[in-house]
Amino acid sequence: MIPIHPRSAVPPPASPCVKVCIMDDASGLCRGCLRTLDEIAQWTLYSADEQREVLDRVAARRPPART
């Protein structure tokens, strides 16, 4: 029997798209999801691990929450 890698049982993450597709010329990022055009265009071609890497980059791009 071939062992199953534990990560392979995990479904891919959901797209961070929030349907606010406006590109910011200064930053090159979508104002809705904070992805680049390349990240948006390649999303469905990325592996689940690559999608998680994009989500990590998006999280790092988010401004800190106001208190």
C-alpha cells in the first residue's frame, strides 16, 4: 500500500477574491484581494502549496488592523 502524504488530504485553499477587481497602478495589486495580476491569472494553475504561498504573501501585504 502506498502511504498518503497528510497534506494531500487537505483541500486547496479558497481563492482570496472578494469580487472587488480594481488594480492599483501604484502598487500593482488588486485593491480587493491584494494579489498581483500574475497571482490572479495563475491561481487555478498553482498547486495547493503555491496557493498557500500566495495567501501568505497577501497576508503580509495587508495593513495592520486599526485599534
